[in-house]
Amino acid sequence: AQSVTQLGSHVSVSEGALVLLRCNYSSSVPPYLFWYVQYPNQGLQLLLKYTTGATLVKGINGFEAEFKKSETSFHLTKPSAHMSDAAEYFCAVRPGYSTLTFGKGTMLLVSP
Amino acid sequence: KAGVTQTPRYLIKTRGQQVTLSCSPISGHRSVSWYQQTPGQGLQFLFEYFSETQRNKGNFPGRFSGRQFSNSRSEMNVSTLELGDSALYLCASSFGQGENSPLHFGNGTRLTVT
């Protein structure tokens, strides 16, 4: 069975600072990996995905993530935080034909 | 292209009642999945349908059921509601099933059980 661990239920950064949200996964087969963002009272929006190929994946709104197989990690980063980035972020794994499994989420707080 | 549409957006029911939630996927998408989101448990998988067939089911009691129609629209039903069923129910659609097709989510139905 697959699982996802997101370190830190809350992460606080200042506007303009680096954003780093951590995600580690376990999977018995090569996984597909995703990051989603959820704004209040809305559904989840896909930020980026890793399937195969290049391990550094670029997504929307300036976010990117790097797949590191040896560390079973898929951390999400953004060089400079904006106030509009404040939201909850979910890492998810889908090994092969299995279902999509989400982490518990990390709330990103951005202060001026 | 219209996104995933869930109706209703908000619902208030009494314990013991039953409820039906509806989901219209993105045009052309054949796979529909349902998730329950609560502050304590996070996002939990309910079921996944592809071409009217349930392909996967999460660890929920039999009070939770679903179906998919020939036009890919889906409904989920919860019978004999309990207070713990209060949650945001999210529907997601994708073009394929079991592939790297990302899920596209609706805005959810907020169910409150009193």
C-alpha cells in the first residue's frame, strides 16, 4: 500500500521568502506524484505532477518540485512567496493503477 | 471547457436521514472519484468509477454508495446519516483510469448533519 507524509501541518513564511513544503512517500511500484492546492471553500487545484522523465517538475504560479527516488521525496518549492500563495497544499501519490492517496496537508501562512 | 460541477454546494440534514450528492465531470472525462474531507482525517478515498463500473472502493461502511451513469455523471448516496458524516465531499474526474491522468476536482458539497 502507498502512503504520503507531509512534514509540518503549518508552515509560516514572510512575503518574498523561499517556500519549502516537504513530502515523502512510500510506494511498492514507481509512483506518479502530484501536488494540489486548496483555497478556502474550494476544491483542489493541480499545481504540478511527476510521471516519468525529468525529475524537476515545474508547475503553475511559480512552483516546482523535485522527485528524488533515493530519498522517496517530492518536496515543493517556490523562490519567493506571495500573499496569494496562502492556502493548504496536498501531496499525493498514485502508484500505477491504484487510487490517489493524499497526505494530511500543509497550511502555508504568508505574512507581509 | 466547464469544470467539474457538484450540486448542491451546501446541505444540512438530520441524523438518520439519507442524502444524494451529484457530480458532473468535465466533458470527455470517463473516470469519477469521490473523496471525503474532514479536519481530523484529511482526504479519504470513497470510490472510483470508470465507464459505469466501480473500479475501486475505500474503507467506508455500506451506508456509502455511488453510481455512474452512461454520460459519466455520478451520484453518491449516504443512508442513515450520522453526525460523523459531516464533511466536505469532493468529486474529481479524469480522462483515463489508473494512468497518470491527474484528477480535476469540483468545489465540493459541504454536508452538515445535525
